[in-house]
Amino acid sequence: MGMAITHAIASGMGGMRAAGDLVARMQIARGMKIDEAKAHVAGKLKCSVSDLTDPILMNEARDELGLGLLHPYGGSPKCMEAKFNIAELLEIDVNCVQRFRSHLSASNL
Amino acid sequence: MASIQTRFGDGSPVTMSRGELRQDLEEGTADAAERGSVAPLTEDDLRRLEDIFASPHRFLGVEPGREIVLSYDGTPLKMKRAQVNVDRLQSLQIYEKLMGADTLEMGHVDYSFKPVKPIVTFEQPLMEQVLSVTTAPVFYGAMPNLGLYSQPDGPFPNPAELMPRGQIKEAQESYEAAVEEAVKDIVYVCGALYESGADAIILDTVGAAGDADVLAGLKATEILTEKYPGICVELGMASEFILGMHSGLSYKGVRLAGLYPHDQLKLAQQAGARIFGPVCNTNSGKSTPWNLSRAITFMKACCEEADIPIHVNMGMGVGAMTVHDHPPLDVASRASKAMVEICRLDGL
């Protein structure tokens, strides 16, 4: 536990506090190296690369784009809903989103 | 010149002069360069390490803009080990919402593919529930753990009993049979979890049982990436050096025994891994400066050859982290910063 917390504070991107989960998705979906992954996400969020670890700016961006919030409020996109928006914004396939979609009957799409 | 407070690899404190610090840094990088036949750290790298260790601050972090992505191994087990009584789903929510995790990892308490296989139908619905209540990417992780395939835990004769009796050929045949069974188990479990929606798979601690263990990991990665073209497999290693427990095994014409991280990486890439997690073991009897200089030398050589993201293992006892359950913030944060900045890492 102490190890994970130390790395998160010393070197991590902050996960959902900022845009760490989004950058991670580019490594997972496309095998991008860190600089390319950050540039892709920053381009989609229309922000600078240095903004990606700013929790204030990223909270605003996530709220505006429906990407899931650390402290979600009533009616804000959460979890699977947010992942639908993340997949569309980053132009990547998200495995669980595709499977969720495949489980719906055609009339619900 | 002020003395420098640092630690040994076991975490115990030690005070060094600047000269002693420099000497340990030079000896650490020289050791790695000689063993791995890689370039030692540059003068700039060594000065940077000196400055990091000489800093009087109790906690250091990377420069803004140099942050990296974190992936994990054995995530839910950490809570259970500390006897925090939350289920695996809640532990991942805690990682996501309270610990700033960039990715999440679900795994079973046994954390090996063989024991998970008969209960995978219980793992799948839990994975599906986790995916429905989290936003960050979710990995499923476990170890090939070839040790579970030999008697008395598994079906094949125990190589550790055969070899002392001089039955080398029989021991090698046992390893070869175990590889084939392990590959089937890994592919079965990973396929099931991927079909339940997992974002990625971590084959963790690959090589813990030597070269046969590595071969199982590489073969399983190759099969999985052919069967599921979109799958992300992170291959995380067990040690800096592949032990030749069989000694004659090869993958794509390359003998596995004796490979160091920069050569392990090449095979991982050929197998189709999308993220590679190299390891350098911590020597508990040497100082953290010695261990960190040595670890960065191996990892820098690996990063320079990588076409895929590199997430260096920096958990307990690897990557110059102390061999202790409670990592001291002073050396842990210094190791984190130095490894990320000098190696230009993609993740940890």
C-alpha cells in the first residue's frame, strides 16, 4: 500500500483526479509511449500536456465532456456511461464498452 | 560537506559522506554494465543521482510534465494482507477514488493462473461488476507460476528432486510438459476475463521458476494476441536475469537462460506484449544509491531499445525499493523520481 501511494504522489499522473486513466488508455489501446499518449489525450481535451496532471483543470474538462468525475453528482455520467464517452473522445475501442453494446438488443442501440 | 542520510536495501538507515555516495553510485552502475553488457550511466546521470540523494527533503517527486502512468500487480491482495476488510471490488474503488491510481488490477488471492482456472466462472461476473462501477482501465493479473505444476502440487515429477539425482533429462522433460499445461491455463483464464470485458491482462512475475516459466509467458502472450487482436498484454518479469533451470529452452531461436532486461524486452515485443515490465532485484546488503544506480543502468538500456511502453517494476525488493513491507518515503520517492527521469519511463 505504501509503495503504491508513494509512486502515485512522486511520479503518477493522478488517475481520475486528473487525466491519468485517459493516458493509460492510449498505452493499452494503441501501445503508445508516454509522450505520444499524453499528446493524443491533450489534443482531444484541447489542453496543453502540462494540464493533464492538474486536478482543477482536468475536473472541469471531465465534467464538460462527461468523462467521469472523482466526486460525481446526481445526473453526471459515471463509470460505464463515462467509458462510452471516453471511447468516443479518444477514438479507441474500449473492450467493456463494446461488450456492453453487444449485449443490448438492436432496438435499444 | 554535510553527511547524507540514506538506507541499505533492507531499509535500515545509513549515513554516508558525499564521497562514499559517489563511490556506491559508480560501483552500482559498473556492476550492472558488466553483468548485462550494457552501457554504464553517464557522468550527467551520476551527478543527477548524487543531487537526488543529497537533497535534504524527506520526499521528492518528478518535475512537472514528467509524470508517468502507474500499473499494479496483486492490487486486491495488498488490502487483504493489511487485513482491511473490503472485498476486491471495493478495494479497486479505493484505488481509483482515493489513491490516484491510473489503472486498476483485479486478481485472485492465489494470484496464479492454475488455481484460478477452476473458479474462473466466479471471476468473470466479478470482473463484469468491477467494470460497471469503475472508470479507469481494469487489468486482470496473475502469475504463470510453473512451480505449481510439479509434484506434490501438480502432475509432473519435481525437477528440484530429479536434478540432484542426476536425472537432468527427466527434469527438463518435466519443465517442458509444465510449459504446455501452463500455457493452456493462462490462455483459458485470460480469454475468459477478456471476454468479460477486461481492458488488459498482466502476466506477472514471469520467470519466477526460471526459463520454462518465461517460455510459458511468451507462448501464452503470442496465442492471446493472435486470438484477440485488440488485447493488451503486460508482461511483468520476476527478476533481472532469467534463471536457466531447464537451460536449453529458447523462443524464436533465442536461448532464454541468462537474458537481461534489454534482451527480455525484444522477445516480449516479438510475442506481442503491448507493455513490458522489467525488473532489477534489490541487494539488501548494499546501499540504496548502489542499488538504484545499478537498477537504472539495466532499465535505461531496456528503455532505449523499446518500441512499446515500459513500466519498470518498483515494488518491494525490486527497482532499488527496499526489501520491506513498509517502504520508507525518503528512499522510495528518490528511487521513483530518479528511475522515471533518467530512464524517460512510460510507467511504473
